[in-house]
Amino acid sequence: KDIFKESFDAVFEHLANNGRGGAKVSEEDLRSLLFGDFLRPDLEVEERFYEEVK
């Protein structure tokens, strides 16, 4: 919270309660997160970007 100025639950509240929000984020809620590497290596470093996948 000191660095990002947001609490963990505030950042991930859209995942809480099985995607319905309004509750404390549980370990089970976090299972819906998807992490991946969508980098396009053919782009220059300054042109590379990432987007949240929904």
C-alpha cells in the first residue's frame, strides 16, 4: 500500500465474490486471473505494450 497507494483488496475488488465484487478478495477469486506474455518481439522496446485481458 505504501508504494502503490492502494490496498490489495481495492485493486482486485472486481474479482471478489466470484467476480461480483463487494467482498474481500479470496485465494479462490484470484484463480480467475490470467497471466501471460503477450510481448511482440518484432517491435522496438519503446513500441512494446501490454493490455489487460478481459
